[in-house]
Amino acid sequence: MTAMKLTVRVVLMMFVILGVVTLYVSYTAYYSSTLKVKQPVTYRTPFRDIKITAVHPKPPEKACHSVETQLKFDCHPENFPTKEMCEYRGCCWIATPARKKPISSPDPLDSQAPVDVPYCFYPGNYSAYRVINTEKVFTGTEVLLKRDSPSYYPKDIQYLNVNFNYETPTRLRIKIYDSVANRYEVPIVLDPARQPPHDPAYRIHIQNDTFHFKVIRKADGKHNETVLMDTSLGAMIFSDQFLQISSLLPSHNIYGLGQHRSHLNLNTSWSRFTMWNRDHFPIEEDANLYGSHPFYLVMEDSGLSHGVFLLNSNAMDVILQPTPAITWRTIGGVLDFYILLGPTPIEVVQQYTQLVSRSFMPPYWSLGYHQCRWGYNTTSRTLDVVHRLRKAGIPQDVQWNDMDYANNYMDFTYDPEKFGDLPAMVTQLHSEGLHYIMIVDAAISTAHTKGSYPAYDLAIEKDILVKDGFGKQPIKGKVWPNETVWPDWSHPDATDYWTHVVSLFYDKVKFDGMWIDMNEPSNLGNNDSVTLCDFNSTLENPPYLPAVANYTLRFMTLCATAHQSLGRRDKGLDLPGLHYDLHNLYGLMMAQASYKALERSRELRPFVISRSTYAGHGQYGGHWTGDNSATWHDLRMSIPAILNGNMYGISMIGADICGFHSDTTPELCQRWMQLGAFYPFSRNHNEQGTIDQDPASLGPGVAASSRRALLIRYKLLPYLYWLFYRSHVYGDPVVRPLFFKYPQDQITYRIDSQFMWGDALLISPVLTQDTTHVNAYFPRDTWYCLYSGKRRDSLGEYYNLAAPLDIINLHVRAGHVIPQQEPSLTTTESRKNPFKLLVTLDEFSHSSGELYWDDGESLNTHDRKLYTLIRFKTLKNKIYSRVDMLGYKDDLLKLEQMTVFGMAQKPKQVKVKSNLHDDFYYDDSHNVLYVNKMNITLYEAFVVTWTFTEIKDLS
């Protein structure tokens, strides 16, 4: 009986095994026949081979030919695509004649094929993730996704969470992340979500079978619904080191995706923008530069605007194609999108800066003119330049020194024998009303005896240096002082370390700000000089390599495998942080530490200028656009660079005036000084071995026109300071493209040869050689020439303006009251001078404006209410003021003169504070009224009236 039962069980088990084997063989045979591949396939990257297994059947030929050219999304973004590999990925292969560029780069090391119409593209029904659960929650909607078959990249994430969080009425967050394991996420503090909005400006649509979603701007009575994001095309892939998602765009008018050199309006005809911070001067269009800003702004066809920010700091490519559509490809982290619905472009920037933090409030002196070069070499020569500018009557507020001030290029050192008495020089500059800034590189020298160099000794003591791939020893490379190491700004003690080092040097040299450089971080030894990288690691050679310079992440920087303090989180374990993740944050974190170190050391408002940046940098400092060249093209491309910076919330931004590399020419420098006088950050800077290019050194013509342009800047500094206050408190960009003010005028969408200060001042520079006219666009409005008050009523037209070599064209928009101040050669002196008001009347004889004033250097004056805010308004025949805040009472706040543009006829009488005032003049050739010697105390409310018929005083 027992034996019979055993026999039966054995037979049943054999049948089960036979059935399982039969099913397995049938399944394998089916899948193999479908894919026509029976073993893994290897594809090559520049430095390693990767094996993948086919997971998708070859698509039907009919399905491939039905995909329109503009709807083709690249399935093989790596170099050297082949038909076999393409079909192995389950994608379509059609060698289209529409492609203009070769499908492969001629460089065998190049990991990226040129971007163009792809030969290998996804079929319309390419399988990806499907929805297995959707749940409505208090903050929005949560979706659980499952991938049924792997992608063609290693280590797919099978289960994903997608959270649609309704954060504000105009801000939607979409976070896509691993459901099982924790992954690296960008460790910066963002504006928190508020109470979920009752009626947001957006709605979402989720497709359940093959997952995709749409973000839709709701109709508002004036505008129909607009789809802002639509991920239904392409393929969403989420593997360990390759994350991809594509979205249709509602318009070709897209801006941002920095840092790169390009025109403001980005080219959607197959363009690629790579983000991986690198030390490389701007010479190639669209190439990755010093900063990473994965944010774009779109002008929709309706004239409304929205923005999208991807919170991801890993190396990435962003592809634009003429669908129009965008594809994001990043090699780590998560996909964490913030959609900002504006609806105006200025509101998009306000919402973005609210999210990542508003710009810092600069000290007043930093709005003046800055002079620098690499190669002054001595204190004597540095002071000679200062006095040469002073003798020429050219305003200057800040003198800088490049690395030639330092002893053997070591931070926070100077050599009295070679450079001279640096503390005495700074004391002299201060006595003359100027300020001083020196360069500080990110790398710290190791070449000294123990105990002689606090910057290194303290870093070793506190153990706050970036470590090698084993996490044992500080990673070493080469920068200007030869062998160097790098502080790990993500370490919790890094700011205290930096504060101590900064304070020690400040005790010797009373510098006023910090210029932090080489902080991408830059390694001139390229990691083959001291510490070797682990070339076999997938971190150094990922399965997908964005189109970074020289085809490797470690080119002129630290190893991707280098250890940093800020850890990764994986399955509940605390793992070391990796430079692979944190590289793009290095400059931001250094700026944060520098800002706090200056704040603690000086107890005054910090001023930091950094080369490397990331989202949110503007709260800690400004930026110069890098080591440009003395060419007309570099002059031209500086305008979109400063406009982009302000779009990212970096208000204090400028280019090296007259060019850093190569010798400038008098004409180029003259035109560049005119333009640079209207950069938010106005600094002339060039490299060693080139000619002197401070404006006093290039002849009387350059000196005279530079003096004129800078004196206009200094006259307008109260208005510029108010713009920085608006940027600091409300997020308004200081400089802005024309379409920010005129979003309904589509001609303005592509203009980046002109720009505006706020809404009032239009700057139209000459940008080409041997040119004495400029073809300037004036949007539909009333404009006045700043020099003469001549009125121009434009219907939205181009005008050919005379532009003699000594003139930059400046026009003021009607409807503004612009506070001004009599200029001096430093802000220290000009702040003592009386104020003026420029009033530009509109068609109804109305105008308005504000003056923000504080002591110009104390900390947190706005939050502590230590400021004065005065509002001005013109109605018909009077202008009056209202003091909204009186937290800073300065007896020097005196109004002496008022100029009114657009007064149709000469007034018979002018009254100042109800008293007849005889000292006025009317220019009937341009309809301008000048009222002089007003002697009004600005922090007391006043009224000025004018009448066109004489009224007798019967009192």
C-alpha cells in the first residue's frame, strides 16, 4: 500500500516536471523565434563592452513606416548604431534621407552620435511600464508601475512609484522613483509644498496600459486648454544608470537648459544640451560649460508661459527635436519634475526662484564698476591701474587680483617680496572709497611643511577632504600650486572649516568679497597625475555616457568614484556619497560655504562670484560667464548668457568685459565697455600675456566713451538697486528679454541682441565691427530717448538708430518714475549726492516707480525692516510720493531735480509742496520739463504740481 502510493507520487511528479520542461522549451522557442536572437548581444562604449539580452520582438514593418519623421524618437543614442542592434532592441530601422548629419561621429572615442532624425527609433506601441495601481491621496495622485520585460540597459528598476503632488495652484510636482530601494536624490532644500490647492491651474491625465501622462493647463475663459507635457511618445526607461523620458512641447519657443553658449531661443531642430560642469572656456556652441541648470521656459502659442525643472544633478543630455519635443536622459538619481504654470514669463521665474531660493541682496558698492586682470603681479602695478582710471575720470568701485597675488598660487597667501604689501594696498583702496576682492580656487595645495598652511592642515585635522575611490585617502590632482586636494563641501564640518580659514586671512587682509574659481571642480592633472581612477567601474564608464567633453566624466575633474560625505541611501544602508552624483553641486556647495564664511567673518553683506553653478546658486552669489575671448562673437553671445542667468535666479551676472583670452582692440573694447556698463555685474578682466585693456589704457576715445557709459550706470544705480531688491524679495529678474514684458508680441521671442533693465530701460548696443548704426526693435509702446527725451510711438517696429562710436542707445518706456543720483567716481561718494527723478509720462500722463534704500551693506536689512521704501506716482498734472517703510532714515536723501519726459506743453506754473517754484525749464523741441533746486527731503511725503494756465495765489 505504501509502495503503491510512493509509485503514484513519483509518476505524478514526473508528469509535473515534464510539463514544466515542455512549457519552458515552448516559451523559449517562441521567444527566440520572435526575437531571432538566442544569446546576449554586446554593444561597445568608448571604454568598455556591455552585454544585453533582447527583450522586445522586432516590430512589424508596417508599424515602422507609419511613424512620421517628426515623431521619431531615438532608440539608439549611442554612437555606431546598426540595423541588427536596433531591431534587437525592438525598434525600427529606416535609413531616412531626411537626416543631414552622419549617424556616427568620426571620432572612435565619441560615445554619442550626432543628433538628427534617427535611423533607429521607437515604434508607436513600444512597451514600457504599465499601471498596476492608482490611488487618490490628500496631496494628489500616487501610481504604482511595473515593467514586465527589461530594457536594453543593465539593472532595470522593475517597480516604480509616480507621485503627482499638487503643491500650489501653479506648481505641480511629478516624482518618479524606485518603489523598493532608496536612490540618490539631490540634497538641496526647496520651497515646501503648501496646502493642496482647491482649484489648481492644471489637471493631469494618466494612461494606464502603457503608462504615460499629460499635464494640461486648464482653460481660463480667454484661452483654451493647452497640453504642457505629453509623454505618450518615445520610451520611458528607468534603469540604475540610464533614466529617460520624452515629452511633446506645445511650442518651439523654448529657453534655458544651461549652461551653454547659444542664442536665447533654443534650436529645436535636433539639438543636444549636455549638463556636466566642466572647466572649458566658451568656444563651442551648445557644449557643456561651468554650470548645470536643468530648467526650461516655454512661450506657448497663446502668449502664456510655463517652466519645467528637473531636480537631478547627475550627468545628463537633453535633446530637442522639431516635433517639437524634449527628451531627458540622465545617468543616476530619480526623475523629479516641477511644472510651473506662470502664466507670464516673469511669474514663471518668480515661481522657479520661490522653489530654488531667491537671489541674494548685493552690497551697494558691488553695483559699481570692477577692474581686474591676471598679471598685475605687484601691488604697485595694481594701484597704478586704479589711479589711471581715476585720472581719466572713469568710475570704479572694486579692484580685483587674480592668482598672481598668491604665494605659489596657494589660496589665502601672499608674498610680500614678490607681490608687495597686500594689507597696506587694501587699506589704501578703502581710504579712497574702493573695495577689494581676490580669487580663491577650490583646490588646496599640499606642497608645504606641516603646520605652515592652515587651509591644508585644518582640512586634514577635520578630515573634510574628498577621498579616493576606496574612501581612505584624500584624492589628489594638480591645479596651479601643483599637487592639490579638494575640500568636500558636502561634509557637515566644511562650512566651519572654511569660516576658520577665511577668518584667519581676513584678520590680515580686509578683503570685501570672494571670487571662487576652478570649482567645477577643475583638475588640470586630469586624474592621471596623482590619484588614478578605477577605470573598470561602471561609475567611470556608465552604459550610457552623455556627450561630455573628451568622452569621459573624469576629464579635467575628479574621479566619478571619488567618495564624499553626503551619503547615498540604498535599502536602508548609509553608503558613502559619490562624486558621480554630487559633481554638479560642487560649485553650489562651495558658494554656500563661502557666503556663510564671509557673513560670519565680516558681519557684513557677503559678495561671492563663482564660476561653477547649479540651481539655487543665486541665493549665495553671482556668476561671471567664464573665460571668454576678445571677439565680436563673444561680445554678441554675452547677452543671452546674462539673460539666461537671470532666468535661473542668478541676478548678479556678467561677462568679462573686452574679453579674457587674446588681445582686444580699441573698437571692440569701446563697444564692450558700453554694453558691459549695463551688465548687472560689470567687470573688465583679461589674462596674463595680453595687453592692458582697462578703459584708460586704450586711448582717449575708449576712455571718454567708457566714462560716459559708466557715469550713466552710476546715475541709474538707485533704480538698479531697486531691481535687485525686487529680485531678492519677489524673484523678478534684473535684466530680462523683451518678451518678458511683451509676451503677446512674437517678434520679441527671438530677440537677444537687445535687453531691458526691469520694465523701464531698453538697451540696444552695437555688436558688430565698423558699425555706426543699430537696427533696434521697439515693441508697441511709447519710448523716450534717455539722452534727449525724444519721444517714439512704436507700433512694434524696427528702427535704424544712429550709433556713433561713443554712444550706446538707451530708451526709457513711458509710464515710469526712475530714481537717479548724481554720479561720482565711487558709490562711496555718489551715495552722498542728491537724488533726481526721471518721469516718463504715458498717453494718460501717468507714471509710477519706487525707491528702495538702506545702508547698502548691513545684513538682512529687508527682513529686519532696516530700509526705506518710497513710492512715486504721477496723475495728470502732479507727482506725489508715499513713504511705505521708514526703517532707514538718511539725512542725505534729498531730491534736487526732476525731469519729465512727454509733457505736451510748457507749464505756466510749477509748485513744490504747495509753494510756487520758479526754477524750471521747458525744452519745447522734445517736450521735456526740468525742475531744479527742489531741496525735498525724500523720506517725507511730497507733491509737485504743474499747471498750463497761470493760477493766482489768493491766500
